[in-house]
Amino acid sequence: MNELQFTNAYGLRLIQEFEGEPRLAARLCEGGRYELGYGITFDLDGQPFTATSTCTPDYADALFRNALKFFEDGVRRLVTVPLNSNQFSGLVALAWNIGLENFRSSTVLRRVNEGRMEDAAASFGMWVFATKGGHKQALRGLLRRRYSEAALFLGYSWTEACDNDAIALQREIPASLPGTDRVIYKTAFKDVLAVAQRYPLPPLDDELVLSTPIKAEPAVVPIASKAGQPVPLPGPAPAAPALEKPALSGPASATAPPVKVPAPQRAPEGTKPPDPPVPIGQQTSAVDGAKRSEEWSSGTKAMWQSRRFYGLVLIMAGRLWMLKTGSNAFLGAVSDPLVMEFVGGFGVMIAGELIQSWGRAKAKKALH
């Protein structure tokens, strides 16, 4: 399901917009883990970053590719209904920030798999908490990011609807920490959607996809981004491919050789051009029809071979015998209405059998 979907240019822009410039030195994120590059918490070998971890701009791109492929594969695996490009990209952007394990148990995924896309978009706003030191904080920045992902999911631009001044969140911190903030007020998604619907995203004719398939599987398949420790798998770490714009047809990059089409030949002047060939499956003939007729008729039981025929004969014989022995007048038996009805039905059956035999004989004659 959704094997040909990749994060489109809008999804890449959203992720990089909210993550900011790639971090070349480790930073402690809201979830309590160290991250590099575009908010990535695990290295190419699956190991979490530490306070002293660093990277170069090129390595940050490699980290981005590795993480993007992981989250795309996760969304494809968990979603059981077909998605369009914006829906797929919005879900990847959400999973990127909350982690695949949280995404797996989310109301968003459940509504998507139920085909309730509008309800799924409204559920993005539930994920506004970041846990740090055991305390679950409700953050306005996360609410703005969730609504932006939901707008992309529905195919709308988030720039105006999710402007920094357009999203508000008020929270109440518990008296004793750690604990969970109580959200007193937050901007309703319906209000955000009313603005976003004025700015539909134009279709992408030539999408820039940075998640071109990697030939070798990554050495690490982490189970979550910021929500849990990645689990390494055995195997060498693949080299990160260079950024490039892949073909629109999907993962395959090989180009098929051109097919030579022969030029049409003209018929000589004064001759009638041949009739176009009849497609296979539509070619029929009288012989074929006769064969089918014979096959059909040969599989039909003759009338005098049926139990109903013999039953009718026995009934007629019994009725005639009863009437004859009771009145000693055969003509009286024949004049009985019930007997006349049986005789008429018998005559119709005999006529039908004769017509059927004539049809079978004609069909066999056509074969020869």
C-alpha cells in the first residue's frame, strides 16, 4: 500500500522549516534526547547522539536521508488505505516529530485507516506535549507544527493559517513536578482550517524527492525518533547517496531502450486495403458456433431420460386404468378433462424433443 508515495516538496519544506538550519553540534531537544541535523536523534548506525556529537553539512544530509527513508517506510507499513501525495507527506512529517511508536498508537492513524480523513486532520492537534525530566509540557510551538502538518495533510498551505501570531495555547503547570500541564485554551483547528482553505496547494508537476531508495538496507531500523531508543540490526551501514531528483515513475532509475516502430506501408493503388485484424477473443465463425451448439446440446439430457417423463407416463397410465375399469368405456376415459390435460402436455414434450433433435442434427452437419 502506497509503495509509490514519497515525501513531496511541501513535506520536505515543512520538516526543514520547523527544524530550522541543520545543527552541526548536538542539542538537547524537548524530549530529553540529543539531536543533530534536522532534529534527528539517531546516527546511521542506530546509536543515539551524545552531548559531544557533531556532524558536517554533508553528513547532516546523509542523516536526513536515512531518517526520511525510515519514517516513509513506517508510514507505508502502518497505513492500510491509499493516500495522495499531500496526505502521505503530512503523515511522514508527523511521524518524524513524534516517533513511529507514538504514531502507531495515535488517533490520527486510526482515523486514517478508517477513511475519516477530516477527523484524522483534527486529531493532529492532540500531540502538543513534550516530555522533559518526566514533566509533560504543552507547547504552543508544537500546536503550531501539528496544525501545519494537518493543513498539508488536507492539501492546504499552512503559511497564513499557522502564522506565529495566529496560534495560541494557554496551559496550567501542575503545582508539583513532574506532572502534566493542563491545557486551558488552544486555537481551534476549525478556525485554522477556515483560513487554510483559502490557500490550496498547487499540484506538483515535478516533485523534488530527497528520499530516493537506497540499494542497501540501512544497518539500523530504529523504532522511534524522539520517543524511544533505536534498535540496531546487524549489517554494514550503507553509504548515503548524493541528493538528486529521481524519475517520476518511482524507485526504478534504469531507462528502457527505445522501441523502433516500423513505418506504415501503403497498399498499391487501385487495390482495396485489407480489413483490420480482429482482436483475439472476438474471432468467431460458423464452425465455432456449431461446435458450441454441439457441446451445449450434448450436455443436455434427453426428455425421455428424465424422471419427470416416466412419472408422467405412470400417472397417465394409472389414470386411464382407473377410469377404464370403472366405466368400461375407453372413450369416456379419453373425454375426461384431467386425461386430456395430460395428453396435451405429453404432446408438447414430444414436439419439443423432436425440435431439439432436429437442431442437434443441423449443428453436426455444419461441422462437416
